[in-house]
Amino acid sequence: MTAGPAPAADRAPAPDRAPDPAPDPVDALMGAWRTELPDVLRPATELAKRIARLATALDQATRRVLPELGLTIAEFDILVALRRAGDPYRMKPNELARSLLLSSGGTSNVVNHLADRGLVRREPSPDDGRSTMIRLTAEGVTLAERAVRANADAHEAVFAEASPEAVRAATEALRELGGERPAPSPRRTGRNRSRS
């Protein structure tokens, strides 16, 4: 004689299952294309959309804190690049322009504004007296460090709902995906602008 199923009260509880995440705008976008033009979807399409959405959120977070410091995005980029260079916090104008993907003329205009505010100064290059270096002043160093900390806090807030484990896992996955390798030839010609 076989025993019947155990009463509900005696059964072992089912293991906890994390609820499915609520749909978000990327889910809606993917669903729309899946319905309207499914052949445009690629294995990395959703990942690309989510990276783009995060990049926008991080950029907006930076733009919200900079006005409190009296800085534009371009001014912030230059101050941070010079501070990141290490003591004595100076770079050649062409090095600065290349590191920020700016034109030399655009860099010069921003440097002029920063110099007028006493945040940077031009000085002769120690290697070639005919060329100049852009150097942070003491006030520039202080403001650059305040800006970096404010930006770091703003970016951390973007990921406030994510667990440390999820952040680490995403970081490792993106490191693998974005490793140094030759870029494949695009399927179609097009303009692709990125800012770093």
C-alpha cells in the first residue's frame, strides 16, 4: 500500500525564488521591436541599450552637481585631467586635447576661462622653452578634488539600488566585453560618437 501525498502542513516549504524584476523602458523598447521588426535584434542589442541608458544616467548625474561648483562639463574634464596627471598637475596643451577628445582650439578656449578664474596657469615647458604647459593652481587643485568627490558621490547614487555583488559582477563582465581588441568592421556605415 503506497502512502498518499503528505498533508500540506507537513510538506517542506518551497525554496525562496527572487521575484522577476519589474519591466523597465528597455524591456518596453525590446518588446516593441520584437513585435514590429524582430530581425533588427541582435544578441547584444539589449545589453547595448542598457549600457547606453546607464551612460545617460551617469552623464545627467554629473551635470546636476557641476553647477554647484560653477563648472561646465568641459571645465570639469580639464581640471580632472590635470589633477589625475599627478604632481605638479600639468600637461602640454596637445596632450590635454588628445586625452579629452577635444580640438586644440576648443581646449584653448576652456583653458582661457579657467585661467581667468585663477584655476590654471600657463608656464614654460621645462623641456622646451618655446612651448607651454597648462598647470593647476592651488585653487584649481582644491576645486578639482571637490569636483571629483562630488561626481563620485553622484555616480554612486545612480547604483544605490544595486547590491555590491551585482556591481562587481557587472564590472567584471564589462571588463571582459570591453577588453583591448581590434574593433570589428561595422555592418553598415554610420556615425558613432562616444565621450570618455
